Amino acid sequence: MQIRSKIPTSTQTAQVFAVISMAIYGWTTYRFLQVLPSWLYYLHFGEILSNYAYTAVIDFLEALIFIGAILLINLLLPRALFFDKFVASGSLLALLGAGYLIYLALSVGASKAFRFPEALFLWSPAVFLALAVAAVLLPRWEPVRRAMEELADRAMIFLYVLLPLTALGAAVLVFNLVF
């Protein structure tokens, strides 16, 4: 079997990338808006813009790593398990994976320095395996498959905002590095 037959179309990949971007950029924007009021006391507009520009570029790189991992999983698993329902399975894996990573971030942030939640990280491989199994099995149920495909289709609109925002962030980042 050729590897090309297991590579999803650019539209399918973009749909899953849109779901990933929606989750990652959304979480970053939420956290950015949480700290923004305190930044207004001691940072000027250019510094705040630079901070958001850096986060936009980092979010884009995180989303690329995430879609790369999903494409690798797609290549490693048999065609009938993942590829046939790539948009639904990939989107579900993206949402579940990003949700668990957000949960880890909140748990570490809520812990005290002497009560670091090591158990969460010890269980992480098993949790990620369970999430991957759920992402493969749940899209076999028609309502879940349809819902995930609709979400992925509608999430594409976010790319029209997030990609230019990331390009602007990259320009600000380059400007800050050069000047």
C-alpha cells in the first residue's frame, strides 16, 4: 500500500487544523484576557501587542505540531480505523487532547509548590491512549461523526481570522527582533 493513499486531502487536513486552532488560540485568548487588566497598569500598548504577537506565533507552532501528531497517528493506524473518518476522528482527538492539556495546565496552576500533582503526569500516557481510543471508536456512532464533521466545517471560518493574525504576529516578532 502506498503512503499517498493514507494522506488526507488538504480540505480534510485544514478542517482538523481549524478545530485544533480554535481550541489552542481560544485558550490562549482566554488566558490573555485574564491577565490583560493587570498589564494595563505597567505595560504600554506596544508591549501588550508584542506579548500577544508572540503567543499567536507560538500557538500556530503548537497547532502545527498537533496536526503533525494527528497525521502521524493516521499513517500508523490501519486505514479503516482512522482514515475513513479522518475529519471526525482527528477533530475529536484534537478536542479531547487539547481539553486534557488545558486540564493539566489548570491543575498545575492550582497546585501549591509543595503539592505538585505528579499523579496527573504519571497517568498521562494512559489518559492519552484512552483519548486516542475514544477518538477512533466514537466517530463510528453516526451522531458523533456528524457533529464533529459539522464542527470542523464551521471552524474553518476561524482560519480566516487566525492565520492573518498569526502573520501579523510574525511580522511584529520579526520587527522586535530586528529593531
